[in-house]
Amino acid sequence: MKIYTKIILDKDNNLIEEKFFNYEGTISHCGIHYSYKNERPKKAMEKQARREKKLKEKREKKQAKALEKGIQPKELKKDETIPLDTVITLDHLTNPDKK
């Protein structure tokens, strides 16, 4: 079996130069071997994508459940803060009806 170490082709895929050696062993010992360290960034990206997908599905499920109950999502709720030009009184702080 030929194991190529260098192959040079031109733009029309014609062979210009080749370097190889003959291999007489088991096929499992030849070829490209990847180590765990080489695969780490790829696995981290896949893990982050799975995590983001799971969070997105969870968020969508929570919003759908809230809409079924008639509760508005946080993005659609109106602004209930006290304007800066009003004076805060004890009534604003203690009245439970004015949340």
C-alpha cells in the first residue's frame, strides 16, 4: 500500500511531484490520528450550541405557558416606574393597590 507524504498537482489536476513509501502493516496504524486536545474547541462549540438551543426552547415554552394563563411577557409589560418629576410620598411606598 502506498502512503503518500507529499503530492503536488497543477491546476488541471496533473501530477507534478509525489513522495510516498510502501506500508506493509495493519490498516488501523496508518492514517491521520486526532488527539483529544485537537477536538476540544470543536466539542466546546457544540456544547455551547446545545446549551443555547436548550435555553431558547425553555424560554419559548415559558412564554407560551404565560400566554395561556393570560400573563403578558416581560417585553410587553408597560413601564410602571414613577416619573422623576413626581414627589415620592409614603402613599407610593405603602399602598398595595399602586404597585
